[in-house]
Amino acid sequence: MRYINCEWNHSMRCDSQLRQDVRDELDWDPSVRADRIGVASIGGVVKLTGDSPTYAENMAAERLAKSIAGVMGVINDLEVRLSQVDWRSDREISGAAADAIRWRASLLVGNVQAAVRSGWITLKGCVDWQFQRREAHQAVCNLIGVQGIINRIELHLLPHSTDIKEKIEAAFRRRAWLADDHVRVGAESGAITLQGDVDSWSESSEAERIAWGAAGVTWVDNELNIGAASYG
């Protein structure tokens, strides 16, 4: 993903406002403990420092920062610091992860495996769709004792149509916020490239999610400029 520099006349004021907006959002949302998180911003790129008591809170803080208008990038330097109460052995986490994956309706039993070492879960296996890779991650990210997740799940090489580019563009046109053709699609076999301008990180993420929805897509290179549509 490509980030553009904030080009307002008062860039320091821009970063100051972003820092305050992110802090306010962290304070507002009860899923994170904002008093443990430091926020910095340079050129529209927000950096989170400090620690979180769980991996789930770590991811929630990153998600909240990305949701703020004007944020063009997020560096997550939060450290997961488990309390003694939340500590779990690798064996316990492995068993809980296996159960969580097995009970996920979108994942076929046996397609995804979880290996655990020092609280870090490594997901392996092969699935048909990108959303299933995300589902596997979501299935285990809220487990107690998790320090981090490495997603190494691969995608099957599904057949794709020759008009995969047109199908993705048609899906974009069905969304009102993409009606102005801000996003350009390039396709080479199953590899998709997204270029152009969007207003926010959430729009960029949604465009990427839509592109992954086409049958046969094996990679999405998101080169969208965040903030260019609003501030360029």
C-alpha cells in the first residue's frame, strides 16, 4: 500500500489533529485501555507505542487508528504484556486454537492447522478464498494467552475467468463511494493490482476486500493512495 505525505499548509497542525483524533477514539472505545497507549504522527502516519494486555486489544487499537479520517498509515509498536492470570501454556493455546478453528463454519475441518510457540500462533494449511484466511485469524485472535499470530495459510489455485478485471470493476461500480472511478484495476492471471485515490484507510481496505472476492484471485497488490481524493 502506498502512503502519500500530508500536503496541508500547516502539516504540524495536521499531525497534531490526527494525534488528538486517534487519542479521542481510543478513549471513546471501551475495547482498549487508552492509558497504556502512546500516539505519535508524522506526515499522516500514526505510530502506536506502549503495551496492551491481550493480542485482541492490540489489534483493536490498530483498527481504531486506521478508522480515523486523514490517517495514511499505522505503525503498530504495541507490545502484548499478559498478566499472570492470562498466561497460558503453548499446549493450552494449541488446544483452544484447534477448537476455535474447528467450530468456524466457513473452515473445513483439517484445512487449517495452528502451531504454537511461546504464545505465538502460526496458521498453516490451504483454503479456497482470502476471506477464509481472515476467518482463521479471527477465530484465534481473541484467545487468552496469545502473543501474536503469523498467517501462512495458502490459497488453492482456483480457475479464473478471462474477464476477471471487468468483474472486479463491476463490483466496484455497485458501491456508491467508488462510482467516480477513483480505483483502477490491473490483472495478470490471478494477480490483481489496485491503483488510484481513495479518501481513507477504510475505503482502501474495502476495495482490497472486494478484489479478493473474485474467483481465481491469488494476490492483491494494493497501491492505492490514501487521502489523495480528499486532500490532493
